[in-house]
Amino acid sequence: MAVRIGHGPALSHCAWPESVTSMQGRDVSPGRTRAFVEVAIHEGAVNTFIRAESTVSLRHAEAKAFGRYLAYRSCRGHDFEHGVWRNGSGVCQHCRMWSPDVLEPLERCVECSAPTYYSSYGKRFWCEKHESSRPRHQWEIDMDAESEVDYDSAEFAQALSDVLTAVAKAGDK
Ligand SMILES: [Zn+2]
Ligand SMILES: [Zn+2]
């Protein structure tokens, strides 16, 4: 997908709250030229991410996104359901706002059965407390091996001592 992206004070046509972070751009994939606006908002009862597209203009995409924000803001009270999400995100039945961490995750820790989406291996999940018993992926094992420095080893102590001695000598001169 070819996307041209602009950052900065992009959303200038609507009265967004100051906490908004946004991205705008133009998706120029063949047969798919359209402007888009992406907005992350955490303001009062609105905690969500909005993406709106327009084949007309960036300004039009922004207006669409702003319309959704206004609908979310004027919701009489969010009432979340899981929808397609299993990680604890939910969608409000009234205003259709998606929001993270509003429900209990639908997965359960294999050790203690607590609802969790903390970490996974294949289709199994582990809570934060039992994360250490999760099997490691090969890339994690490789990364640990590469970065392994044994700070308790005699070799490390000697190397550090050599460096400190050299620094002290240099200081004496
Ligand atoms: Zn709502
Ligand atoms: Zn657990």
C-alpha cells in the first residue's frame, strides 16, 4: 500500500480537543486514491481511535471523523459489548465507539484461569503473574542469547577492574 502521510497540526477544520493525536494522508494505491484521517482521542468518556476516509478531500475525511467523535461524546452512557474483540476491547451498543480495556478479556490464564490477554503462546494465554511459565518463542531465546552478559562472572569483574584501573592511571598523568 502506498500511503503519503503528513503529521503536525493537521486537523484544523474542526474543534478537536487538545489531547488528540492525529495523522493524515493520502492512500494512493492503484484504484484506491483517497484521503484519510486517523485520530486517537482520550478525553472524558471518549477513549478511542477513529479512521475516516474520503474520495473527495482531506477536509471531508476530517469532517467525517469529527462527526463520529461528536456522536461518541454525546452518547447517553457507553454500554460495551465484546463484538469481535477477545482482548478486553469493546464496542458501545449505542454510539458504536470502540474502546480498549473496557471489558474482561475473554481468554483465560492456563495456570490460574484469570481472565487475561497479557501474553500468549499459540492459542494459550498467561496472566502477568504467571507470564514466566509461558514457553519462549525461538526469537526470544535468540535475543536473550545475543544480549547475555553475566554481570556476576569473574570475567566481567576482571574486565571492569581493568577498565577502572586504566581510567585511574590516565587520571594520574
Ligand atoms: Zn456510547
Ligand atoms: Zn495466571
